[in-house]
Amino acid sequence: MTFRFAAAVFITLLLVVANTVVLLKDYEQRLSAYNTATQESHQELRKQKVYSRYAMKLIVHRPPNPLSIFNLGLDKQVGNEIAVYHAFVPTVWDAVKHGADNPFLNLFTSIDIALIFQGVLSLLALVFAYDALAGERERGTLRLVLTHPIQRGYILFAKYISAMLCLLVPLLISLLLSIILLTTSTSISWNADDFLRIGGIILISLLYISLFYLIGLCISAMTRRTSTALMLSMFAWGFLVLVYPNLILTAVDIVPKPETQTSAYNQIKQMWEELDREKKKFLRNDTILGPLSRDGESWGFRLKGGEYSFLRDADKPSTLLYFYQSGFYAGKIKAESEPHVPLVQSYYGFHNREIVSTVNRTWLVREPALEAVYIQPANLGRMLLKFSPVGLYDAATEAWAGTDVEGIQDFFSAVRRYRRAVIDYFYDKKIFESRQWFAADEGTADWDALPRFSFQRSDISINAKRAFPDLFLLLMINVVLFVIIFLIFIRSEV
Amino acid sequence: MWHITKREIYDNLNSLRFALTTVLLLALMGTNAVKHLREHPKRVQRYQDAVTESLNRLTTRADDSLYKLAQYGPGNFYKKPSPLHFCANGGETILPDTVEVNEPPVFATDSDNNVLLKGIWSLSYPDANLQNKDIGPNVSQVDWAFIIGYVLSLIAVLFTFDAFSGERERGTLRLMLANSIPRHTVLIGKFLGALLSISIPFILAVLVNLLLISTANTVHLTTEAWGRLGIIFFLALLYTSLFLALGLLVSTRVQRSAVSLMILLLTWVTFVVFMPSTCASIASSFSPAMSFDEFWQQRNPIREDLWDKYEQWLWSSKLDDTTLRAKSDFYTENAKREERRHEERLKYRTSQVHRARAITSLSPATLLQHLIEAFAGTGFERHLQFAGNVQRYARQLRGFVADTDRGDSESLHVIGVREGMSQKPVNSKAVPRFEDTLSLSKDFNTAAMELLLLVLFVVVLLSGAYLAFVRVEV
């Protein structure tokens, strides 16, 4: 029961418990914001009488991830509200934030349990290790120990195991307390998989601590004096944990970013312009609907009974989002316009099919361009971060918690699948060319028959698969470092 | 005393920590300078393009007529990028860099989309920098605030943890105190020695950084900027002294240097790394902000209220004084209320951030961060100053429009209504221009409280170290 052990346990417990309470409260707030938002958009959609009004009203929300308490990752940073619409393919860049957030509060850095372990446990591991060999050498006890017929490898191994056990105590006690706190909360429903994921996080934490202990041991084996070992360990800690991640990301920022945006954006815009020409051609050949006024169909093809028209569009070159679509709403169509109705119906059927196929074509351009502009630089940064154990640890815990890029992308691919399902449903039921698309006089839209959106976090095996490379790397570095220490130690003069 | 200081410096100069510190600081400051040199010209270019465009709008409107100017107002306003951006990033990815000028609202159109009633411009404050859709890893940038706040403070701790406990372990403390030197001289000597030996690598790194930045012809630092840099440098020394004092305090009370380091490091981690974020999380969960929907819903009662009051005149096409004045009142009142609604939202959010900042001020690292932001002209307070500048300019421009209109004898002097205003073009040179200025005295005012707190921290810790050392048994 040395002082450093007591201090280690105390400070880890204090930080973890205090932050668990704060993080839990934050999670509960986000969850309730999610629930309100989901309910609101549900009601909002049901107020609409015609199908075409589902645009920007059929909104799906991303639930907060309960494991974000352990590693926040991108869970809070990325938008959590996205519209499902046939005129664009939803991506993470189109998502917006719902709820009562004050965006300025993001000025303060956020914290999670992985961050505490990352900072404190690595420091403790080094403090435990710096005098393991150098200290014994200074006091002369090392010589004494080695006079016994014990192999040097055993000594090293025994030291390693005992120190790891000591370091496990603060890790496990603090995690236990935080899990107890979390399970008492009624807002989170944990299942067996979540506990397995937490188990994965513990495993990674263990490897991470062990790595720092070995770094400390390595320094200790190489130096003669404890004060030098201590100084070197502390600088190593400062560099690996504090300086390197920030330095490398700043350096990556200096590298010019790829600029494929404008050409891809122009391509997408051209596709939409082509669609516009197609539309006008379709209408021009039609004697009753055409020729058109300024805005095409905006006043309902002179259909008597039109109430209002609307235009949905987006033009965001930075995220390569471009679309526009107009339509109109008719409450009750007058009898004299009745012969026009089938024509308008067939026009919408044609036009919406064209939109869907245009969007599919733009997606072929947009997806790789977004990947090049946003994902590749981010991945480069992440890759370089992994040269520090901190980066490896962060990536692996994120993968277990499901708050990494892939975990977030899972949600958006689920949204894309849902969009596909909605369009298929519209095709199946011939909704695009139905009267209910624009008029509410003969039956209104039936929103309950629409497919439901559901999102399940990825399977634990997928989490494990994503965390595996980092876990393996950490393990390998551990083994290599241990071998190096062993070699240094057996060759060193006592 | 000078003897002790000198001896300390010589000791440190030869040590491993001194070499490592120099390398570390040079690498950090070098990266910082290179990054600034690459990014600042782009930032300035973006700002200038935006300002030119916004100025063009103003001139075309002024050239058209005074009425157009009164109706559409100026173009959007942009925050001038600070030349000292490398000192503190100040959350530029989160804070918006514009204040927008809303297009005049259309209250009614006829069936051919012709506008019947159109209001006048108002200001609105966008939420955040919407350009930022990054999904990259979230780490703070290497700016001076980071280098001083995190790295330099850690180094300060590493330079002092063994100041007394190390000497006690080696037995030299007893030897030194056997001489007839007063204890406080020893303490001050040690303190100055450590401060100077940290200053050497720090000054070296700062010089390299500033040399890189000032010799490049893409970035210009004015005299005022150099003054501000001087203040920031002084702040860095003050902040370092705080951690030196803490190190000395712990070192006097603890027998062994390993224990002393352990205590210091844990204190450092808690106060510098964790306290800011934990405190901010606690503070931000006190009161949730108003949601966007609520904010929009507030608009309807305002409009209805105004419609009820002015409706009898709005549809009339008569050109008599009462009708025109009623229309003008309706437009201005609507714009004013709209603007107030936006301002109140900003104020509410500001008060939330201020509360969080007050609580996080318990950590000296955040204090320093705020101080450097204040003097580098970035960050949250700067954003508020910018918003204030815009509001002042908006008042000035409205005053100018009213004054110019009064000068036209053909006009009926009813602002915001076509028939009631001067239709003559305005000399665009005479229209006041928006200038986003920074004033050092204002920055001092906003930073005074935090500066005082930091000084207080240092004084308390130093006197603590003094008392502890005077009473300690050797």
C-alpha cells in the first residue's frame, strides 16, 4: 500500500465517478431530445394530406449511443436528424442537429471515460514502472536478487505481472462503480451485447496500460539513475499523450486537401439540368399541360382548385448537394378540370421516376467525391494518430462503442436503405402517379402503411471485427517491447 | 540570491529536461508557424472576397436609390480574421464568422407572384459555421494557448518537483541552510532560477516562431499586434510561475521527490486536463437552450399582433400620409422585433456560455486560454465584440438613410415605403462603411477579471510556498 498506489486508486475513482454522473445526465438529455424530436416529426408527417408533402417531413432521427459514455467519438459531433426524400441520397453531411442544443457550448471540450483512462492510467503505469529496474539498481537490491539462481526473464516477468495487477485495481474498481451507476439509470436499457462491448473496452484498456508500463520499464532498463528514468518517462508521456496527437493533426492540415469538388458538383448540376430539359420536353409535347409559364407546373397546369405550390431545393457546393423539385397542392379539384387530372398524374409518374434515376446517377458521382474530400483526409489523420498508443486506444474503444466513423456510417446506410424501401413502396402502390400525390379530394395519404424506419446498432461481431486490427497492433507492440526489454535486461551489467 | 539563481540555471542547462524541453518547444512552435503561414493568407483572401462582394451589394443599392438602400440594407457582415490567429484558435470551427442581413420579408403576393407588401431588412445571427462538416478526429489545434497551457505547465512542474525534495534527499538542503542565507532568499532564488531556465527554451521557440511568421511577406503584423504579443508573452510567464509556485509548494512539504512528482502530476492532470471539460459539462446541463422550433414559433404571435394593429391600412393603395406612415411603421416595427428576437436568442446563449466559462475558470488552464483569446482577438468574446460592431453600424446606417432622406425636398420622409421616400441615387462614397475594429482597451476590460484571478492564483501559491518553506524542518 504505497502512496502512489493509494493516490492512483483515489484519483481514478474520483474522476471516473464524477464524470460518469455528468455523462449519464448528458446522455439522458440527448435521449429525451431524441424522443421528443421523433414524436414531433411523426405528428408533423401525419398532418400532411397528400403524398408529395412528405418531402422534408419524413424525418428520421439518430438515437444517442449509450456506449458513447465510454467513448464519445463522433456521436455528438455529427448531425442526428435527416430527411428521407426521393430527390437526394441522404449522407452524414446532409444531416442536421435537432433539439435544444446551444452550438456555442461546443467551445468547451467534451470528455468521456476512455479519455480519463487514456490520460490518467498511462501516467500511473509510467509512475509504477520508472524505478522498477533503475531503482533496484540504485539501491543495490538488483545485484542481491540476481545472486539467487533465478533466471532474469522470470524477474522481469514477475515484476510485470505484479505491476499489472496493481494497475488493474483502479481500472476495475472505477469501471465497476461507473457500471453500477449506469445500470441504476432507468433510461438506458443494457443488453448482454453491451456488456460484452464494455468487456472489449476493458481488454483494450488493459493492453494500453500494459504498453505504457512496458515503455516505462524499457526506459528504466536503459537508464542508470531513477531521476533520469523519471524525467524521460514524463517527457515520453507528454509527447505521446499530449503533443503527438495534436502535432500530427496540425501537420496533416498543412497538406493541401484534394479539390475534386467543383467538377463533381458541376457534373451533378448538369444531370439535374438535363432532367429539367427532359421535363420541359415532356410538357411541351403535351397540348393540354403545356406550353408552360415561367415556373413550369407551379400553378398546377391551370388546374382549377389548386391551393398553393411549393419548391424544394438545396444547393450546397461544399457537400455536393444539389436538387430542386416543385409541385403543387390541390385541396379540391373543380369538375371542369377533371379531364386534366389523368394527364397531371401521368406527368408526375414520369417525372418522379426520372428524378429517382437522376439521383441514382448523381450518387455515382457524389459518393466517391465525398469520400475523396471528407473521408480520405480524416482517415489519413486517424492512421497517423495510430503511431501513438493513444490513437490506437482511442480508435479501438471507439470501434467497440460503435461511435467511430463506421458506426456512424452504419446509421446512414440504414437511412439509405430506408429511402430505397420508401421509393419501392411508392412504386409498388403507384403512389407517384396517384391522385393523392397532389390532391386531397379523393382519399388522403395513408402514412401508417409506409414502411417503418428502424435502426439497430451493428452486431457485436462487427464491432469486434472493427476493433481487431488496433487490438492486434497493440498486442504486437506489447510483445515486441517486452522482448526488447528482455534483451536489454539480460545483457546489462548489474 | 543571484548566486542561487545562477547555480540553478547552470544546473538546469546541463540537464536532460532542458534539452528535451528545447526540442519539444521548437517542434511545436515551428509547426504552429508553418501552419499559420499556410492558412492565414487563405483566410484573409476569403474575408476580403466576402467583404468586396458585400460592399458591391451596398453600392449597387445605393446607386439605385435611397429607397432600395433603406429596403435591402447592406450586404452580410464578416468577421475580420485576426493576424494573431496562431496564438489562439478560439473555436473558429464552431463560431460563425458572419452576421447576416435578412432579405426584406414578403408579406403578401397576388396570384401572379407580384409582390404587394414587402418589409425592410433586419439582422440575424447564424448558428454556427455551417461549412464545417468534418468527420475527422476531434483534437485541439497546436496554437500558443495549447503550447503554453498544456505543455509549458507540464514542463514547469517537471522543473520544480525536486527543487527541495531532491536537495533534501541528497542532503544538500541542510548544507545550504547552514549558511547564513535567509530562507526566503533561497526560495526566491530557486523560483527565479527555474523561471529563467524555462524561459530560455521558451523564448528561443517563440523567436523562431515569430521570425518565421514575420519574415514571410504574406502576413503583416502591426505595431499593435506586437504589443498584444508582448502581453501574451507576459501572460505565459505569469502562468508558468503559477505552476512553478505549485511545484515549489509541494516540493517543500514532501520528503521524497517521487512522491512530490506523483502529487504534482495528478494535480496537473485534474486541473489542466479534466477540470475544464467536466465543469463545462456540468454547467451546460443546468439549463437547456430554446429549441429552434420554439424560436420560430415566437414569430407568429408578433406578426399577428402587428397585422391586427395595421391591417386597415396595409391593403389600401391610397398615398395619403396616414396610410404611408402606417405601412412604414409596420415594416420598421416588424424588422425591429425580428431583430430583437434574434438578439435575445444570442443573448440567452451568450449567458449560458458565460456561466460555463465562469465555472471553468476554476482551472488555470482555461483562464489562460480565455486570456490569450482575448488578447489575440479570437474566441467567444471577440465574436460578441463583432456582433456589437455590427449592431452599432446598423444603427449608423439607418440614421444615415433617415438624414439623407431629410435632405431631399421631394420626398415625404416615410422610411421603407416606395412612395414615401427619396428615389434619387445616393453617392456610394458617402454611405458609411462597416469596419470591424478591435480595441486593446476593450480587450483589457473583458480580460481584467480573469487576469486578476490568475495573478491571485500565483500570489496565493507563492505565499503558500513561502510559508511552507519557512516553517519546514530540514
